[in-house]
Amino acid sequence: MTTSNRRLGLAGTILLVVSVAVWVASAKHGHPSVQAGKPLTAVREERAEDSPASAPANLVVAPDPWTRPSAKVVARHLRRARLSLLKKFGASEKLVDRLTDGDAPAVIEELKQQARRGDPSAANILEYMAYSTCGFSGVNGGGGPSQAQQLMDAQALPLQDDEWMRTALQEKNGYDQQMATACQQAINKSEIDTWVSTSAKQGNGASLWLLSRYGSGRGSELKEQKLMDAADAGYPDAQAFLAQGLMNGTAHLPAGLAADDNAANLLKVAADSLPNAESTLAVCEFKGCPGIAADIPSAVAHAREAAQRGSFDAIMQIGPQLQADLMDPDEVTAWNLAGAMLSQQGCSYGGLTVQWMTSAASALTSNSISDKAKALADQYWRNYGAQMMANIGCAP
């Protein structure tokens, strides 16, 4: 995809009427390799040189996609994918691995020391941990009614699958409890908020985005302004979220500003970094969106590229509606299989549920799948499996 340096000149006086909520698609499928505080083009250049995800994918051996790994491997993949979201704020692969392997107390202390010295990335990582990672661990560390239901549902599975689910949940609970304890002992939200606010005043896009999400004691207008500032600073998640709001009508710009053009501009820039944003762009190009005219060939190209990066939303949505000369139905099925392969490996942002387990297994063992679709799925996994796993974050 051609690198774009489009930027919105959003004036500080613009009032945005939008409900600042979680950018769900980003949380679900967001690309974790964008580093905070760096120009988008610079980050892409670094990724092209250094990121395993951009190396020739067919030279990297991905796991057997048809076989479910052990419960402990899947549990680790799931938590690493969740922790890899910290890379949006500047976390390294090494730091993510350390957290994944249970070194949270030492990592948190090191980050606090760096934040006190004025490191914005350290402050941003701690902020996200305080409001998302730690909260998740605190709620789920002990299991709860939802998990009790999963254990009951697992009893209806074959014995081997029942034992697999119980082992995976036990592994998850043990880790979550350790993380919750580390957070309770070492995380001070007030102190971290101060560091992030200082960084935001200096124009750090990730800090501005975090304040628009988690800033406490602030009015909605100020949060909305932080969101605009984060988008204007080039932070991809803010750009994608703001574009969505402008397109679906929950966001409004004052008269005289071309909201449609701004939304299209933001989405196209965000798509360079976020696979989920590229999926959204593909759907817009298929059906037409404010500021984006229908362009079927471009929609197909972007849907395929987003799938190769691990986001299948567009290809699942528009693929079945395309004529066979534009996209073979077996290709759509193959990409669906690739998604099930990733899910079975634990490469998703979802939780450990019986439905998750049985859904992936059913998709991969269905007798209705053609040999051609299976062969294509194998090919996609060989070519893009390692890249998709790296983008999702379940593996470096």
C-alpha cells in the first residue's frame, strides 16, 4: 500500500461531538507495532528494516495450522497477544516477552524509573497497563461466574477436550492472579496520569490518545479535543477511531470543514499501519462511504492485503458478495480457514471459551470444505502465517 503523509490540519478550536469509547476494532485486531511519538513514515521505515513481520514470510516456519497446540502454549499465545497491544505505546518485543513470562514486578519497576526520567513511552505503557491490562487481570484472576459456566460447558466435550480447557483456564488464572498482584503492589494511577499529562502537553500522540480514553476528572469536550489532537499528531488508533465517528455520524465538525474528506484522509493514513483500518477501508471502497467512492478492484486488493496481515473482516464481508471472476468462493473459504487456524493457535484477542474452541475445530474439520479451499488455506498459512501471528502479537 502506498505510504501516505496526509495530515489533517485540525484547528484547536474545533469542537467534536462524539462519544469517546473504545475503538473496538482496533482493540480486536489493531496492529501492535506502531511506536508512540514517532512520525508514521519513520515507523514504517523502521518496521521494513527491523520487524520480523515484514521479512519474507515464506522463509519463516509457522506452526502446523491444523493441529491445536497444548493448552499451555495456547494460553501463552492468548496472553501475549493481549500484552502485545503495549507495542502501540513503544514496548519492545523483549519487554512483551518478559511480561508474558511473568516478570511483571521487575518490568513495572523499570518502567517507573524510566517514566520518572521523562520517558514518554514508559509512561504510556504504564498508563495502558493501569487502565486495561491490570483491570483485566484483576477481574478475571479468580475465574468468576463466567468461567464457572465454561467449566460446566466443557463437561459436555470429549474427555480430552474437557481436560485441555481446564488446563488452559488454570494456566490463565494463575498468570492473571500474578499480574493483578503486581499491579496492586506497584501501580499508582495518579502518579502515572501526571507523567502522561506532561507527555501529552509536549504533543506525544499516544499520550493524547490515552487521555482521550482514560483521562479522569475531565469533561467530555476536553477528551474530544485530546482525541482530535492525537489524530492530528499522527497516532493511527486515534485517526481510525475519529474517521469511524465522522463516517457513521457520531462525530461532527463545524460548518466549513470537509468532514467527509477528513474522514477518508484519516482512514487511509491509519490503514497503512492498522490491518483493521485497512479492512474498514476495503468495505468502504466496496459499498461507498462519505468521502470514499466505490471502487471494487481497490476494495478487493485492500481486503486481501488486510487478510494477509491478519484482519479478515473485509474479506468475510465482501467476499461472498463478489462475482467469482473477482474472488473465487474457495478463496473466501480459505481465508476463513486461515482465521480459524489463527484462533486455534491462540492468536486472537478473545477469551478461553468452549464456543471459541469448538468453533475453530468445526471450521477446520468440516466435510463441506473443498480440497481446493484447503490447499489455498495451506498456501496462505505458508506465505503469511508467521506475518499474521507477528501482527496479532501472539508470537514475535
